Amino acid sequence: MAEADDGGVTGDSGLPESLALAWGLRERPAKGPKPGLSLDRIVSAAVDLAAAEGLGAVSMGRVARELGVSTMSLYRYVAAKDELYVLMQERAIGRPPEPPPPGTPWRERVARWTRAQREVAHRNLWTLRIPIQGPPLGPNNVAWMEQGLAALEGTGLTEDEKLGVLSLIGGFVRSEAVLMADLDAAMSARGIAPDESMRRYVRTLRALTAPDADNFPAVTRLLDSGAMEQSEDPETRTPDADFDFGLTTLLDGVEALVERRE
């Protein structure tokens, strides 16, 4: 394979240097003195910084200071911050868990795959702030894609439809995680617990709509049903109830599509 300058593009693959390294398509020469810096150290320092202070704290200069090296030395390994983001995400998501045993129904396989994605997202909320610049190319991202596609084998769906299902579910997982992260951050900034925030919202909404209930009949029925207070009762609603409802509804739609294909 053709060599490229550090941080550049590998000649034969056309991949950024760091991605080529992540895939094991190129190794740095073993001869000569051992460098005091490595791509692994750079990515680890950046991930630790993002986990502690948020993605906004990550810059090439800040990572360099954390490692005690010059900023320019990082560019021997990573061409730009956007490229570092890709490698940070790869490190955070890791490899997918082992798939369920053969014979497991497709719906259960997809549900397990989806919940595993959600767990990773909630453990690494900072990854949700990484700008989306294109389809995932890292080996871990592709491994997750492989497992998701494999979970839909035997459904009769076309490859295009399988990809559509993964995109739909991935968007749902991301949206739910971002919403929960934003709500938690907002409530923490105001010093309000989530259950108290919901109670205040219900009281305010009722006060605003009650004088003009004829123009808000659906909202009035919702408030009168007590559905919005169910989140306060641990016996009737779990923290994952809304996610479970959404996932079940999505899979019901996929199942209807599968049945049409059959």
C-alpha cells in the first residue's frame, strides 16, 4: 500500500490516515526510536476530556495540553479535529455485544440490538453532539451495521428496506437520547427534579387551557385522563416506558411490512 504523510490520505484506499490505521490497513514503521505519542493516546485523552467536560471542550490545542505535547505534534497522527471526532466516536461505541443465539426471532434480535445502541448512547451522551458529516466508516460503526442487517435476515425484506429499518431505528434512538440529555441538563441548571418539572408543566398547561377549554378539547381530555402524571407512579410507569412504547410501535410497523413481503 502506498504511504502517505502523517495525517494525510493513504494512497491506495483513499481513506484518511487515521481511519486507515483504525482499520489496520497501515501500520507505522517499527524501526527507529519509539515515539512518545500515539494515536491511541490522543484518542483516549480526547474521549476522557469529552466525557468530563463535554464535546465543546475538545480542541487540538486542549488535547495537546492534556498530553503535555505541542499542538503541531498531534497533526502527525490526526489531520483535523473532525477526523479526531470520528475516532473518538469509534472508541466510545466499541464493538456491538454478542448476538442472540441462532433461531432467535428477528423481532427480538432487532430489539436487543436497539437497546444495546441506546445503552451506548446514554453512556456517552457527548457523542450525540458530534456533527454528522457522512455515513459511518469506522470498524466499530460498520460492525454495528453488520449486526443490525444480520438481525433482519429471514424477514424477506430487500437490502434497501433493511437499511431503511436501521436508519429509522437509529434515528429513534438518537432522538430519544438527545431529548433526555437536553431535559436533564435543563432541569439540572434550574435545580428542578424531572418529576417536579412535569408537575409544574401539567399545572401550567391546565391553567392556560382551562379558561378556553372549548378550543383545546383534546388537550383537556389528556389532562383530565391523568396520563401525564403517570410518570410519577413507579408502579405504573418505568423510566424506560416511553422508549419501550416507541420501539414496540416501530417494530409493529416493520412486522406489518414483513408480513406483506411474506
